[in-house]
Amino acid sequence: MLLRRCLLSTAAAAARGPPPIRVDLTESAGRGVFATRPIPTGEFLHSAQPLVCHPSPSLLHEVCYSCLRRKAGAGRASSGGYYFCSDACREHAKGFHDVEKNADWSSFEDHCSSRGLKYPYMVKRLACMVISGAANADCLNILQPARLHQGTLIEVMEEEFEVLKSTFRKAGFQEEVTTFLTKEWYVNVLTRIRINTFRIELVAKSYEDLLSSAAASVSCDASVGNAVYMLPSFYNHDCDPNTHIVWLENVDAKLKALRDIEEGEELRICYIDTSMDVNARQRILADGFGFECHCLRCLSGD
Ligand SMILES: C[S@@+](CC[C@H](N)C(=O)[O-])C[C@H]1O[C@@H](n2cnc3c(N)ncnc32)[C@H](O)[C@@H]1O
């Protein structure tokens, strides 16, 4: 019965046209996403494809190099050591992968793995996308950057930049195709990746199970990678959110209403593990995202 109701409401929403949301300024949290009509519990609001994504470094050969889908059984033939789940994914990755294949990434990978870094892989992919013409160098500029307080953090980023730049230089890339690749560009991109990256956890359930579930927590596997999106990056945080972001079989994100939402109400997702206590949540939000949370749950001390 519940499933039927959810399917009907989703079908009705789809028939109504564009997603029922708009991006606007909030009073105290920068831009945010607002409902343009009443939204019932469980409705899928919209989906989103990533601007840039990358598999977890430890799963490079276990998930699709393009869409992060988990390898099933033996999978398809890999290309350059990487796995692609379909010809469409191989074709989609062709531009950046062809650029990437021209260079020796061992120093870059050693640098990242010895320091446990994952975000430089996203910058590397974006750089390859820009060189191949698949992305503009300024495509992340619209996203909010993280505020950098520590000089040491900048030094660390500059060190990463040098490793990336010298990999392209050693591979013989012409200066004119990498002119965008400056220290400023690297820091600019990385500060945006730092607060707008989603850790992708694929839901180990069927689409129907998900439709019938109104719970915020749905069981999932460990993270298969990281991705940055446009629209999902405008959602602000709440420790008791009215909206949830989920991934089913690949990196394409789906946003879903967790309860009835009124027209004009702000849609918020939870950036962190909701099961933590208020002090742990405040610490992580301050350190990782640079804000103090004043949501009703935090104000009540829960
Ligand atoms: C992913 S962005 C969300 C969109 C952002 N407001 C914008 O204008 O692009 C995350 C940033 O939004 C702000 N933010 C998100 N949730 C907030 C909240 N509950 N209270 C205050 N600021 C918040 C913080 O500056 C945070 O670093």
C-alpha cells in the first residue's frame, strides 16, 4: 500500500515537470534550496550527475572508473588497469582517460597514498578533463570554498600541486594545454572540493525498497568514492534533516523528501553521522565545514 502510494506520488511529481525546488539566499547560511510547492514524504525531488568524481584509491580496480558502480563477478575487460562497467562508461571516460594514460602517475600516487590523501585524485581528474576539453577550468567556481586559516594547509596544497604539475611536465604536455594549472587554480579547486564533496555510499537495496522507505538511514556498503555536484552542493545542513541524498547503483545522486515539506520551507540534508551526540556534531561541523549549527536538535541539546 505504502509502496503504491509512493510510486503514485513520484509518478505524479514527474508529470508535474521540473523539480519542485529553487536556490535562494538564506538568512544566515549563504545560499540554500527551497521548496516551490508542498512536497509529500518520500517524494524523489531530483537526481544529479557529478561534475567530477573519483573511486576511493583502495577500490581503483573494484569499481567502475567512470560511474563508481561496483564490479559484479569478473566484470568487463579493464582498460589501462581500470574497470569500466559498460561501453557507455568507457566512452564517457575516454577524454580524461586518454590524457591520463600519457603520463606516469606513480610519484603522484605515492605522494597521495603515503599521506592518505583522496581529494588530489579529484583535482587530477578535473585537470585531465580540462585538458581533454570535457570540462571548463572554472567549472567549480560557483561552489562555496572552504575558509583556510592555516598557512601549513596552503603549503601542503602547494606541495601536492608541484607533484601534479611535474607529472604533466615529465609526460611532455605542451605548456599551452596546461596554462590553467597554476598554484592558484589548484588551491581554488581544492578548497571547493573540501566542503562540497560527497562520500559515495551505494545503497544495498532495490529501487522499490528505497521508495517505500521514509527512514534517513538505509543500509549501505562502505564508500566507493567521492564526487562533487552542482545542485546538491547548495543544500545546507540540519542534524534532523527533511531531505536525504542517496546513491543506488552508481554515482548519480537522488534527493528524497524525508517528511512532508511546506512550500517555501528550506530543504536541508545532514552532512554527518546523525547518531553522534551534540558535542561531537558541533565539533565536526566547525572543523570540517566552518559553521556552528543552530538547528532545533542542537538547540535542544539532543
Ligand atoms: C555545501 S555548502 C552549502 C551551500 C552554501 N550555503 C552555499 O552558499 O553555497 C556548505 C556550507 O554552507 C554553510 N552552511 C551549511 N549548513 C549550514 C548551517 N546549518 N548553518 C550555517 N551555515 C551552514 C557553511 O558555510 C558550509 O560550509
